[in-house]
Amino acid sequence: MTTSASGPLAVAAVDLGATSGRVMVGHVGPGELRLRQLARFPNGPVALPDGLHWDTQALFRAALAGLRDAQAWEPRIASVGIDSWAVDYALLRGDRMLSEPFHYRDARCDAGVEAVHARVGFPGLYARNGLQFLPFNTAYQLAAEDPAVLDVADRMLLVPDLLAFLMTGAKVAERTNASTTGLLDVATREWDLSLVEALGLPARLLPGLVSPGDRIGHLLPSVAEATGLAATTPVTAVGSHDTASAVLATPMRETGGAYISCGTWGLVGVETEAPVLTDAAREANFTNEGGVDGRTRFLHNVMGLWLLSETIRTWERSGETIDLERLLAEADAVGGDVAVFDANDDAFMAPGDMPARISSWLAAHGLPVPASRAEMARCIIESLAVAFADAVAEASRLSGQAVDTIHLTGGGSLNTLLCQRTADRAGLPVVAGPVEATALGNVLVQARALGATGESIESLRDLVARTQNVRTYEPRGGTR
């Protein structure tokens, strides 16, 4: 399929993040790539008696409402694609969800780590799945499940796959997101059934795998009625791990580019043709996650703008509203050096009083504690910039790929202070944008599947580079 006489191809992207979700409509044609947001809705953890969960039923209702708005604005929508964060899942028996998915920040993960490593040590895991150690990886979460629940469950669906099931009735696992579970073979990108058995997990939980561009199914009649979309509208598998979609739409050249997909998390790395499974990569805690078209996202997770957003949430609990733009301007104006903390420290993982935890970390390490909100914000930005610069340098060293440019996409690309300080700390230019890289990647995979774009990733990135706004920050000397 190509663009029609009535205009460019139109597709809908359901893009779910850890703090909000959106429904976007993308238009794609020769030399044309446009996005419009039709709906935005909040997302976040819900505290239940047994721990932190996601409210995926609310997300599904919001997605349907957003698709209804999208169809009203653009009646020619030819496909729907869904992306979200990774690792979290729902357990089903038949077509019934047994409970809402646990949130990856829930404290239960610690017990799962102990259970997994008692069966297979981390070096052995890394050789098979290529994943950095993160206590909330799906394998650890499954090991922390109530055995009685696992006994009755017959399917596990990651969050974007869960929404695709609710829309189509098809139970599948998309490969880029499945690669974050710890249960996918890093070489073959198929389920590692011998590892699943070694971990004592039921293989029946694992659905069939699909790849970006595959058709998952058509809309259920109830979904078509709720949205106004035609019942023949397909739900197309995209890079359903949001970082996979973001990296696809990062306008990198074939060589020399590193990426930072920056939102709640900062995903920092390079794209490789094959996984990097060296002892050095494992010891540096770098991960090998699946990308579109079988490429590897060799990266390190940095805590990201969670540090700043959780700090602001703490301050606003007193009833005051924080103006982010003003806060960052005041942070930029802070004179002299500020202390830097380890942005990757697990002390900053859980929700709660972030300024107090940062202050405690600094005091414990003999470093000055920020005396004002502006200094605290500057401390956070500097710490993130150092973590980003260090991760880029390490990705280059471990992969053997020279880096001459850093591409920073996502919401963080709007943070001019963070972009400039990352350039300064890394000593490399930072190309900021596109802001909506995740939704663009989602749209591009759908458009390619329908024949509206070139086939190669390079042609898709070239379309992004020619149609989207970016800004370059040159490094300033003497600030490393």
C-alpha cells in the first residue's frame, strides 16, 4: 500500500509512558512525516494492599477514547500500533487477567533476584540473555510471584501486548519488548526454553513471538464500535518497547552516533549489528536489547528525569506549584560548581522524598548539600549529564564503535540545560530531538508495513532528519 489520491497514509500510535499516555496520528508520504496528538491521559502507580500496580484497564479505556478522537479527526486511519515501557506484565487464565500488573518499582523484586540467582548465577544469565542487572527485569518479577498464581496462569502478556490482546483477542509477544524479559535467547531472539525450565518457570506462560511490522490482528467488534474505526483496521506490531521505537526514529548516521532516549529513564548507548557479551560489558552492566530489524540496542539504563520529576512532586506536596521552566532557568544561573551524586544508585529507585535522599547521599559522601531548590535542580542536572557522558564513553569503549555525536531524543531534548551540560561533560555535540521519537518510530514501522516508506532503517531515519526539528548543542571547553 502507498499513499492514496486523497493524501498521505494515516496511522494511529498508542504511546504509553510511565507517567502519561498519548494517542497520536501520523501522516506519512514521500518526503512527509507529520504527527498530531489527539489525546493525552495520566498514568502512574496505584498502591493496593499487595503492592504497587498499574491500572491497565484505565489505560485501555483512555486508549479507546483517544482512538475515537483520532478517528473523528482523521477518518482514514489504516492501522494502529502500541508501544510502552518494558518488563511489566499481566498474568492471564484464558481471557481473564488475574490481577493488574505489578509496577517495576514494587519492592517484591528483591526476593525474585535471590530466587533466580540461586538457580542461575548472573554471569550465566548474561551469557544467555545479554541483559544488564536490573532487579525488576521480568524474570526476577516472575520468580517473585505467588506460586499459587503461577499455577493457575496460562499466559503472560507484557503491557503493550496486553493492550493489543484487548483490542484484537490475539495473545502474542513482540520481540523488542520480549528481549527485556531475560527469557529470550540473545542470539536467536527466540524464547530460551531451557533457561525457563532452569528457573522453574512454566513455559506455557510464553506466547508466540512477532516482530515489528507483523500484523497482530484486526479490531474486535466491540473495539471498532467504541472507537469508530473500521473492524478491518489492523493492529500492527511495532517496536513495542518504547526505546526500540525511539532509537528507530533517531536521525543517526550509519556510524558515529550514540543515542540517549531521555524521559523517566535515560537509555544511553549505541546500535550494533550483534550483541556484545564480553566480561567487560557484563561488569559495566550494559544490556543488549532487541531493536527493529534484528539490530541490538547496546545500552545502559540511567535513572533519567525521574530524579527531577520526583523531586518536584515532593516539593508540590505542600500545595505549591513548581514552574519547571523558571526552576531550570534559576538552576542555569547557579554560579560555581555544585556537587554531583551517582544517578544510578538504587537509593533513588523508589517513589518518595527525593530531595531528602539526594541530600543524605551527598552528606554521606562528604559533599555539600544544595542550599536552595535551584541548587538542587542544578545538582540533579549535573549528575545526569555526568552519568550520560560516562555511559556514552563506556558504550563506545565496550562496543569498539567510535562516537562523534550524541543524539538526545524524547522529553529530555526540551531541557536545554541538560542538553548543554551533557555536551559539555561529554565533549561532544548533542543533537536534541525529535521530542516525539517514540511515536515517530511507532508510526514509521506501521507505514513501512503498509508500503508507504522505504524498507531500510537508514531510509526511515533519513525521512526523520528531513522532516523533524532538531537543535545542536556544541560543547563548551573547560567544563568536563
